[in-house]
Amino acid sequence: MIQGTATAIVTPFKPNGELDEQGLRELVSFQESNGVDYIVPVGTTGESATLTHAEHLQVIRIAMDQAKKAKVIAGAGSNSTSEAIHLSKGARDLGVHAILSISPYYNKPTQAGLVKHYEAISKAVDVPIVVYNVPGRTGGNINPPTVLKLAEMPNIVAIKEASGNMSQIMAILERAPKGFSVISGDDALTFPIMALGGKGVISVASNVAPGHVSSMVRHALEGRWEEARKEHFKLLPLFNHLFLETNPIPVKTGLRMMGKPSGAFRLPLCDMDPNNQETLRKTMAALGLVK
């Protein structure tokens, strides 16, 4: 079962726009030294939409090589089923623990189409699959009955739920089969989702606060709900302010404030508004993450 804290790690770039391999290695080590269970490269937070296929696999390869304790769940989704299979096979061949497969964006498939999409990936790769539902990015939702159909497929082991719809998430939690994990895809909802039976988070915030997020999740998994609740409310301003602008703009800005490698953004993403930067800096300072 996939459970615990997974960091949707950023992809650092050099000033000339190339991948910063040493910077990525540093970030992976920073995550591991602060108790994170999984590294999730080349997701939305990793600016996967701007990476070539060669860069995509290179980032996974670096994460796999650098991670000594944490397992790697590699982003490998696409709005083209054949492309998703191609990326999934590449990730599998690199030895990842699991793949994170976003639902097809832009083309807006029907629920039947979603089942066929994931069925094709499931049959093509013998690696655990985490389905990723984020309607705000994709323009389409994976409805609970569809999720439960997908959960019956042998190697579909979890869903990263970032719909923000607690009624929907509860419907999945209520009927999910044993061994199928519901993972929060929204930092601000991790505590309530875990209180209802969720098993952890694929987190943006843990890029800058891996120890804090790992502590909250660990408390929840071990039934220390009051401690987890306190951590949640302590972190809630950070959770909110990391989404003042489109992810990963704030979190890469926050890493830069901490002196960690993050580098520039690839267009069409651009630098954070100065006023929003100051808001984020104050929030991070209150947690002791920056001076």
C-alpha cells in the first residue's frame, strides 16, 4: 500500500534553461533527510509540460540514482494514451516504485473513455499505477463510480485526489477496496482526508517544509490526531500561500528564498508578483523556514 508523505518535487533549471542535475540531487537529499517517504518527479510541480521526453526520463533517472531511502513515483501521464504508455514504459524500465498517471487533459474523454485509457496503461506496464484526478488542470473529473472500476484493475493501487470535492472523496473512501489508497493531492485537505481514511499526501508544500509535512502525516497515520490537527493549522497559511499564483511558481520562489536550487521557470510560467512574494516570505519566516 502506498502511504505517507510524497513530495511532488520541482525541476530545477540552470540560468540558461537546462536541467540542473546537481540541484535536483541536492533537493532529493534534502527531502530524504527530512523524512519524506516518496519522491514524485516530473509531475505538474516538476513543470513536466515543458520537458522533452528525453528530459522527462533524465529527471526520473537522476531521482532514482540519488534516492537512497525514499521510493520514486514518477509522473508518466498524457492526454494521449499511446504517449502515456510510452512514458510509463520508460519509467518502468528505470525501476520506479510506481507511476503517477494524470487523467487525459484537454480532450475531455467520457467516463467510459477514462476506463479504457487506464485499462490500456494497466495492461501495458507491470508497475503500480497511481491515478491522478485534478479537474482544475485537466478540465474533466474522474467520477467516484469510475474510480471504483479502476480500483479493480490489478496494478492500479491508489488515486491522488485533487478535486477539492470532499463529498466525492468521501464516496471513494467509503467504498474503496482493501489495499487501494486514497492520497490527498491538496495540502490543505490532507488532514481531513486522512481523518476519513486517506493514507497520505502527494505534497507541494513538502518541497519547502518536508519535516513539518512528514510529521503531520506520520501523526495521522499513527492515530495521534490532536498532534496532527495542530500541525495542520500551523501549516495552513503556508498551504494557502503556496497557491497565491499558479503552482509551481510560489514553491520554486520559496525554495529560492531558502537558498535551495530551483532556478528559473520555463515559459509560459514567470516570476512571482513582488507583493505575493512578500506574503509568502512572511509566512515561511513564521515557520522558521527563512529569516
